[in-house]
Amino acid sequence: MKRFIRDVWILTVPYWRSPEKWVAALLLAVIISLNLGEVYINVLLNKWNNDFYDALQEINKDKFLAALIRFSWLALSYIVVVVYKTYMNQMMQIRWRRWLTGSFLDRWLDRQNHYRMQLGGNPSDNPDQRISEDVGQFIDLTLGLSLGLLSSVVTLFSFLFILWNLSGAVTIPLGALGQLNVPGYMVWVAMLYAVAGTWITSKLGRPLINLNFNQQKFEADFRFALVRFRENSEKIALYKGEGQEKENFLQRFTNVFDNYWQIMKRQKTLTWFTSGYYQIATIFPFLVAAPRFFAKKMQLGGLMQTASAFGQVQGSFSFIISAYTSIATWKAVVARLNGFTATMSETQAAAESPDAFRPVFAGGAGIRTGNMTVQLPDGKLLLENINLEIGRGDTLLISGPSGSGKSTLLRILAGIWPFAKGTLEIPKDATTLFLPQNPYLPLGTLRHALCYPFPASANDDTLREVLTLCRLEHLTGRLDDADNWAHVLSPGEQQRVAFARAILIKPDFIFLDESTSALDEATEAHLYSTLRERLPHTTTVSVGHRNTLKTWHDKAFNLGG
């Protein structure tokens, strides 16, 4: 329990120390005030029960009508309080979620944590779900359960004294020992009833915590498989791999189904108990208070008020029972978010440790490596004693057999591969651009795809000129068309868009990893020639297998010896 409270504290406290803390504190104060107002109205309604049912028993029309008018005002007040309590609660949720989502995105994207986490041996599963869904659930459940607990505590103390005074004392005969007078006996009965129910509920419902945790994971895995299928639809169609993909989908959904079946069975058991618990609680106060009513020690209004007060006290004591399913979900969400936070912290700590490999931003004009040793994420040695000097404006071709580490070396030079030792010097304030074999094309307009990762500030004439240079003149009229360009364009067109991007951005260093593999040799020659002509001072480092690439590079580095 202490660990869980600590985990909730770790996730909660940053928001209350953020620049939004004063607005958040004001909203919370308003929400708490409205909760207290709701409890106060319930106290007044409890007293109204006495007057209303006494009027019925006395067949007093005037008193009956006065009670109805009073109820109208109480009901209207209650409706206003509930509406604005819900509205303010939702305002608090969305503001908190906006801040916490931004905080998670900052940490996930900072220093390429998202990439390093994928390379690590134990990456957090489905970070997209944790940011998009778990954050919202955490805030919703944290506010809901916290305010629910506060309301239950206030309700308990508000009705405790009412029930104590209404229930009177009961005498329990003890035989030879005499008798025992128990004042406010219905308070003790409500407490014992709720404590027993809470203990049984916690025993029956405890497995739901792990089941809910696993359910979220299995659902996310299934959804990820469907999204990945959609993104690779053409490749799968070419392979005619639909049968295999269906088996994969069904296997993942089997995890969803089996785990949900376990949740159903556990919730059925829990519902059997809680339903019986609340049904008995409905009639229980009448059974306990009936002897005093039939002894004419209280009127019908007193009986109804006593039953209402008992229900409020017993309901407050039973908060854990009524909220147990939400608590189980909350604990699962907290565990997932804290696991994600811990993984990000570990990755960030590894990147910031004194022994971590990181580039040195020097004042030179080129890139230099010294006694570079490159490893795979599992620690296996890939390259060693790599010493390179690449000056401003140089063109270097890295070649070698498949699996020799060409692409990994390129990632080292680009400064994103963390598993290395030695030195890497990169000119300070130099702009770099990486052109992978499968370029990334963001969702949105073609204009934004061309300028990525910078804002689309180039004018239309410039964009059309660059598209024409890269033999994409058929796209010049579609600059403002929004589409999934990774699906619309062929692999060759996507690679030409990447070259157009390089010409627009004019980086100091370009790293090309098999960037012309989908192009014919004539188009490849045209694009490299255009790069040289338009970017004469840009350093170009290429990885490729084609002999034709040698023509466009002044230096070569062969990892095969």
C-alpha cells in the first residue's frame, strides 16, 4: 500500500508544482466546496424525510404542501450543485490531462528517448496507449476516487451524529452478567456491517488488479497489430500473407478474450456479493429500527429519517466496496504509468551518465571519430578502431557486405546510436539531415512533408522548382493536398521527396542510408548530381551497395576490409 501511495504521489505532485498550480488549486477548491454543498443538501433532505412522512402519517395537507415546496427548492439546489460540480470536475480533468500529456511527451521525445527505449532490452510496451489513454484514465480515477473519498468522509461525520441521536440505545441481556446498554447502536451496526463487507470485497476483488493491468496490455497489443497491418497493407497483399496475418490477429485476440473471461468470472463473483450486500442494506435499517416504531417510540417520519441516515452512514463506511472495481483499474493504470516513467528515467539516466557515449560539439568544420568501438544493444561487438575524418564539403561512401555495420556506423555519425565507445566530434551548430531507405512522411499536406522536420515556410515557387528538379513535377499541383503520403507515393517517389527535402533544408551534413535503392541508375545519378550542384558545401555521407555510387563520392570507407 505504501508503494502504491508513493507511485500515485510521483505521478500527481508535479502538476501541483507546475505553473498551472494556482488555477488548479482554485478549481479544486470550487469542486470541494460544491461537494460539501451536495452533502449539506443531503443533510437537509434527510431532515425533510421526517417532516414529509410525519405529514403523511398525520394526514396534514398544509404540512404536506409545505414539505413539497421545500423539496422543490432543495431539489433545484441539488441539481445546480451537481451540474456545476461535474462541469468543474471535467474542466480540472482536461487541464490536468493537457499538462500531464505534455510532460510525458517532453520526456518521451527528449534526447531521442523514444528511440533509445526501443533499442533497450526492456522497452515499455505501447507507449502510445500510455500517453493517449492511461494518462486520461489516471486523472479521471484519481480525481473521482479522491473526491469520492472526501465526500464519503464528510457525509459520514455529517450523518453520524444524526443517526446516533435517532437510533437511541439498545439493551442487550447478558444473563447472569446483567445487561449491556449500547447507545447509538445503529451506528455500530452500520460500521460492523460495512467493515465485514469491505473485508470480503477486498478478498474477492484483489485479482482484478492484475487482470485489468493485463487487459490493457493485451488490448493495446491487438490494436497495434491491426495498425501495423494497415500501414503495411500493400506489402502483405503482395505476399498474399492475409492468412498468416489473420492467425496473428486471432492469437493476439485470444489473449484479450481469455483475460477478459477471467475478469468476467471474477466480477460475477464480486457482483454476487455486492448486490446482496446492498439489497440487504436497503431493508436492514427498517428491521433494526422497527421495534422502536411499533413500540410507538418514533413516528413514521422518524423511521424514514433513521433509515435514510443509516443508508448514508453505511454507504460512507462502504466506500471501498462501491468503488472497488474503479480502485482495481486505478491501481493497474498507476502501475502502467509508473513503469513507463521508470523506463524513461532509466533511459535518460543512461544517456546522461558520465560513461555514456555522446558526440562532442567542437569548433571544427568536419566530423572526426577516434578509436571508435561500436556495439549492438546486447553488447555484441560490431565495429572497432574506427578512425574517420570527414571535412566540410567532403563526399564519403561507406560500403561493405550486409550485416557489417554500415547503417549503424551512419547512425553513429548522425549522433543517435548510444552503444559505442571512443570519441565523435561534430561541428557545433551544424544542421544534419538523415535520408533513410524508407523516408518518413508525416500525415498532412505535401508541403509539410517536403519541409519536415521544419515549418513549411518555403513559398510555392520554390517548392514547385524543387519538385521538378527531383522529377516529381506531377506533384506540383498537390502542395496543399492532405493525405497519407507514405501510402499514396511509391517507394521511388518517397525517396525523391527525401532528396527534395534535402535541397530545401540545405543542411551542413547529409547522411544517406540506401537512399536510392528504389530508383533506377539514371535517376540516382541525376539526384546526386543535383545535390552537388545545389549544395556544394554540404558534407555527404552515403551507405550503399551499388558501384555507381562511387562516381559521386570523393572518399570511400570499406567495412569489409
